[in-house]
Amino acid sequence: MSSVPRRPPEAGAALAARAVVKRYPGVVALDGVTVELRDGEVLGVVGENGAGKSTLLDVLSGVVAPDAGAVELHGAEAAFGSHRAANARGVFRVFQEQALIPNLRVDESLLLGHERRLRRGPLLARRAIQRRAQTLLDELGVPVDARARVETLDLGHRQAVEIARALLLAELLGIERPVVLFDEATAALDRAQVAAFLGWVRALRGRASVVLVSHFLPEVLATADRIVVLKDGAVVTQAPAAELDEPRLHALMVGRERAADHHREDLQRPAGAQPLLRVRELSLPGGSVAGVSLDVHAGEIVGVGGLLGSGKSDLVRAIAGALPGATGTVQLGEGPPARPRLRRLLAAGLGFVPAERGTEGLVLDASLLANLQLPSLQDRFAPRGWWRRGRARAATRAWIERLAIAAPGPGTLAGALSGGGQQKLVLAKWLERSPRVLLLDSPTRGVDTGAREAIYTLLREQSQQGRAVLLASDDLTELIGLSHRVVVMARGRVAAVVEAPAEAKPSEQRIVTLMSAAPEQEVAA
């Protein structure tokens, strides 16, 4: 894939928001925002959760109409009215969670909804579709067979198919310079997939204009020509990426400099001698977890890392009893070792924060009050069937204040919170139970820098209070910075266990090397 140079600053505007205002009940999501995407450039958009990034993309992609201001496409005012209408004008949006249908082939996915444009009489020109799809994938440098089923592709290659879909539809619609909006498109990708994806984004400079929204500041700095910083629904700054760095972006986003030690290593204390979590020979059907044994002690944070397919996420879910068919035993404290069963483990003092907060962690259509009570109704908020409404409301208000959740009150719907606010609510509902053991799967995925720091501080507090914490994460700096020990997974097994004391943290390179080692090899940790 050839390198495409960054675009010159004099290029004209491909897409623009002009003094855009968007209000929702109780909040001004966009407050007079003016942003220009120049022709052929990659524009990075960063900001904390709730800063207005997703709302800006909603307006630019036609999902919502602004209350004031206007959207311009190639210099002319454009009122799309819908996502599909925006597509017809050459504006495409790629989300973190792909819209592809798993059992379709790649070439079928590229034309989904627009098949009539490649018909020969009443029939589809299938060979022509396949040839054009394969040519486009090859031009982008995407190593995918157009005949493959979407369900066989990893997340990174599915994102690449979304890119190819936007370009092919633009071509069929006769649009020479499409606009592609990426909304946290790398949030669920591993490091290798992110590197490949950003290479494909850079390659778009020669044939499209790109908006890249991401919480990962190094990715934006390395990829974007210019960067827009949003805070509280307003533009704080717009500047060439070359004039910015990560500390400066952080300060602009949150209104303060980031602490040099934002993982709060200064709060890391030696772990206790007593194991609160014992896992022995844990396995899952299919081998995604195969004979794993580990202990987590009182006051200890143990991180679990590994490449995509290593089994790190399945390990956390299996320990929690959230996956069927597990063999082996899980023991909490002095309780009996037994096969993992979620209900039994929760009663014994387990808290479980899943990776998918919107589908597994919360009921988005329910209030903060309802969500906080869910794990604790029988023993805390409705013992013997009598609902203690006042206690529940007081507890919810206390957590809103303690975790600085941006919500008017307990009656706010969980779905109205930012990603960071939702993640804080998931943590709050489990911490309300004072668990002895806390399991977390990707707890800062899709969460802005400020909320990350709050979560890191909260996890340190749990460790200091003597709780055992097991944390799976794709973020190496997070994994190393927070953990007392790092368990490295590969092919469903433990490849290595690395000590990570506050005064002698292992390097990222060391952990990556261990991740790439075969689990059958003897690895010196």
C-alpha cells in the first residue's frame, strides 16, 4: 500500500458544520459548532464523553437535524433528512459496531441495498460485482477474498469492508469525492488490527475526505492532518496535528494537564497473602480457555492481556460463570471450589463488569435508579418483597455524586449518559454490593481520558480496601500501569505471568513479545 501524503492546508471544504446548535432535554449537545472538513484530508475529532463528538457526526451524517445552523456539502447547504439520503449524496458513516450481515459474502455486503445498480435485466451481474469488489479491496491493500463470508473475518477486516463499501457505493452513485465519517471505529480492535486500519484510513486521502473520531489520542495524532477538540458541546481549538501532542490535547479536552501517573501507581500497595479468588484448570468447549489456573490475592490487581483470540475475554467471562459448559473450579475466599455458576458466585461476593455495557451491563431504557438496584434488590433494596424506595434513591444520588456522573438525578435514563457515565454506572451497581472480588472485561473501552482516570482511581481504591481485582484489557499501558501482576494469554492458555510492582513496571515490548510466544514454549517471566 503506497504512502499518501498529508493534504495541503489550502484545500477547499468537502463537508462543514456552520454555527450548528443541537439541544436535547436538559443539555446543549452542540453550542454553535463550526467545523470544516477539507477536501482530501483526514480530520481528527477528540473530546471527553459528552463533549458532542457523536452528536456532531449525527448532524453531519443526516441522522438528526440541527436546531440552528447548517450543514454544507461542497459549499452548498445540505439537509439530508436521513442516513440513507446522506449516503446518496456521498456521506458515509462507519461505526464501532459494524452494520454488516454475518452470513453474507463480502461482495454481497458491499452492495447491500443497492444491488439494482449492477443488474443485467432481472438478474444480478454477480461476476461483475465480485470482480469490482476484489479490485477495490486490492487497491486498498486489504487482504480479503471478496467471496468470503463476513462472519469469517476478524473485526479489523470487517471495518475494512465498511470502508470499501463506502467507496464502491460512491462510485456507483457517480460521486467523485465521498466523505467517510469514522465513529470510534478502532475501539474494539487489537493493536495489529488498529495499525492496519489506520493504514487504510491514510490510503483514503487520495480518494475521499475523512473524519476520524477516537478516544485514542496517539492514533489521531499519527493519522490526522488537523484536529478539532470539543468540550461541553463547543469547539475549543482547531489546529494542524503537527502542532499538537498528547499532553496538550488532554489539557484542552479536560481543562487540566493529565497527571504524569494517571494509572495512580503511587497508590499501588503490596498485595495481601490471602487469595480471594482461586481458579483451577478452567476450560471452555472449543479451547478458547484451556486448563487455566490462577490466584488473585486480597488487595491485588491482576491484569490479563493477549492478542485477539488469546482467550483473555473468555477467561474473565468463564470465571464469572457467564459462559456455558465451563469445567474446572472457581473458589471465592473460604468458600468451596465448584464449577463457575454466575448466581452462586454473585451471592458469594463477586462483581462482574462485562465488556458490552450497553447490552450486558445496563438496561439503557431504564433509569439510573433501576439499574443500580438490579443486583441488590433481594438483599438490599427490596428484602422480603418490600421496596425501600428512599434507600435506593439515596444510594443512587450518592454514587452520582461520588463518581461525578453527569446526570440530573436518579430518574435519568441510562441511555442518556455518555459512554464514560454508563461505565461508571456499571461499576457503581456492583460496588454498591461491596464485592470481595471484582472481574472487569475492557472497563475503559470507548471511554474518554477523564473518565478513564476516574475509573483508574476507583480501581486503586478497591485494591486498597482489600478487594481482589481481575482485569482484562487490550490497552497495554493500562494493563501494566494498574496491575500488580500481568497474566499473558495465548491460544487459551497462560503463556507467562509477569510481576509488575510500582517501582519496576515491565515494558510494553516485553509483554508484546510474551503475547506472541506459543503457550507450549517455556517462557521466562
